[in-house]
Amino acid sequence: MHKVWNLKKQQALSEKSNTKVSPSRIRIQKDVSELDLPSSIKVEFHDQQNLNNFTVQIKPDEGYYSGGTFKFSFSLNENYPHDPPKVLCLNKIYHPNIDLDGKICLNILREDWKPVLTLNSVLIGLQFLFLEPNPEDPLNKVDLSNLISLNYLSNFPLTLLFFDSRGCLSS
């Protein structure tokens, strides 16, 4: 009888220690294990137990932002991949598709998000924003009118000369 009691006790303890892994966590682990990124993109997990929050560093090696270093915070909720990642740019930069609050205008982070897209897709999309900024579809429509009146959009490459490689206003 004592043996049966000990077995039941051990079984109860093992059931408590066997925490279930959420489908979101399984998908995040899969996405992270399948990352195939160029050397210009670095992913940093601050806590290996929490894959839902991490930072990404992008160093474009060509284009207008070549030589700059841009950091992003990623937050994945428990409904990922059905909900897109929440991504914020941590640098204050001049970019037509990133506002001063760090919000990013990238269609796959909003209306074109599909659960079949992966973290790799998002990271490559972010890199593409630095290689090919889209001044004709800006995030901040109010500032767009000011840029148009100053003829910045037609002179986008020239406009960037007033900013350093981090996208900050040069003195």
C-alpha cells in the first residue's frame, strides 16, 4: 500500500512539472530555429526562456541608410501567428515609413499579415525598408504635406544628406 501511495505522489508531482507548451510558443521556436538572415541583421534574445520579446539590429550595407545601425523591439503575443508581431523602431530617424514614435509602415505587419508568414519574412521586410524607402506611401500623412511643400519627396536622396548615417539630423 505504501508503494502505491508513493507512486501516486510521484505521478502528481510529475503532472505539475509538465507544463503545457502553447501553440504560439511552438511556432515561435520553429520560426527562430529556421531564421536564415544576412549578416546585416542580428537578433538578440535577452531572456532565453522568453522568446516572445526580443530586439533586432539592422545595419544596411547598401542604399540611403548604408552604415547606419537601427534597433527594433519585437513583441509576440500568445495569439501569434494569428496576430502579427508588434514591432517598434527604437531609433528616432528620418524615414518616410517610420514615424517619430517608432511605428512602422510595413504592410505585412498590418493588413497583409497572414499566419503563414514567419519572423524571417518580417525581418527581411524591415531590411527592405532601408534598402528601398517608399516616400510615396508615408506613415505620417501630416508631415507628408510639409515634405511636399518643401519638395523633399522628389529629392529624397538629397534630403538624406542633411541626416547622418543613423538617420539623425546632421549639424
